[in-house]
Amino acid sequence: MADTVLYEVSDGLATITLNRPEAMNAMNIATKVAFRDAAEAAASDDSVRAVLLTAAGDRAFCVGQDLKEHVGGLLAARESGAGEGVMSTVQEHYNPIVRALTGAAKPVVAAVNGVAAGAGFGFALAADYRIVADTAAFNTSFAGVALTADSGISWTLPRVVGPSRAADLLLFPRSISAQEAYELGIANRLVPSSELASEAVKVARALAEGPTLAYAALKESLAYALSHSLDESLEKEDELQSRAGASEDHLIAVQAFVNKEKPKYLGR
């Protein structure tokens, strides 16, 4: 895995760190490959019970595509007649990253330390919970460089801010302050920049020590209900609740409640 993305697992918590602070954590090819591999590793590792997505530096979480690298690819494609092939990165990198984060059977926390633009915004929205520094900002950016949405943002953004506001933010890209992001629901928790790292680890660690199967079921239930009827969602809730009720963690939680103790979950 390239050193542009750091990956560490400790006591059930996988930490993925975008590590190109000198380039505002922009996505060049090496970074996209490493990020994809790290996200898929965290999602498939049963010993991982929560994921923390963070970024190095204090200027940016991720500004999306590395345009300096990208323009070279565009020019080369034009000369060779490759056409749309230059945008294969969406299928090869961005889509697998978003699928891994959203589909992981465990909670994913994003700690947004600075600018999250374009695909960087999309990656933040792919997390289940976003802790945002008060100095951070968001920008869809795509239309500003004559592109359409990618990194799942056409699916995630309307579900967070509503279809009308999503259309506004996509058609007329602008910088969204951390405070506005909190008011729109993009940020779940807003903290001083000096406290972001400690608060993010605290939240992610608490989730890693929690009832993992219940969290996975909650993710599945929420995603399912967004595109299904009430009756279908009720059936899905029944299915998932039966599964959660049969887990060791549920028995542990009930016994701890009766005994007035703090439960120590096993994640199964």
C-alpha cells in the first residue's frame, strides 16, 4: 500500500489516513489505488468493528481528483483517441471505495479536518457519521470543472440535504462553511479544530467497542428503507431484528441491564 494512504488496525478500529497533505490530499492514481485497497480491507476484515477515515494536515480532508495529473491524462487521451477511457478511474477506484465504505457491516466515521471538495466531499458523505472541524469546508466542485457527480454524491447528498438543496449545491458549486454544513446535516458533530483528532478517535473507539452486528443491521435498515415502501421496510426490520436478537451481544446487553452493569460487547 502506498504511503499516500496509511492503514492501521488496533483493537478492532481500522484507521485510514489520506496522507498527501502537500497536495491537499488530492487523489492521484497511487492514492486512489491505496485508498481503495484500504477501504476494501477494512470492510472485509471481521476483526475490524469500526472504521475511522481521516486525513493528514490541517488544510484539507481531500480535494478530490488530482487535476495536475488528470490534465496530462486528458491531453494524452486526446492525442491517442482514447476518448472517455480517461474517466475509467470512476469505475476502477471511486466506485469501489464508496461501495466499501457504505457497504461495510460496521460503522464508518469520517473526521473532516479541512476542505472536502469533489470526490473528497463524496467520500465524507459515504461515512455513516461525520465529525467536522470548525475550520472545515465543503464544495461539490464538479460543475466548476465541467463534470457531473461521482463518488456516490448523487445518491448520498440528496439523502442528507434533500433533492432541491442538493441540486442547488451541485449546479452552483460554492464553499459551504463548517457551521452551514452542520445546519444542513452534512456534519453530525461540529468541534474546534484542535479537538477533532481526539474527538474522532473517542467516537470511533466507542463504536468499535459497541454491538457491531446491531450497527451493521442499522446501516442495512436505513439504506433499505430509503428505496422501499413502509410495508417492505417493516418486513426488513423484522428480519434484521430477529438476527440481532439472536446475537451474543443482545444477551450480554440485557444481562448487563438487569445487573446494572456496563455491557462488554464481543461484536457477535
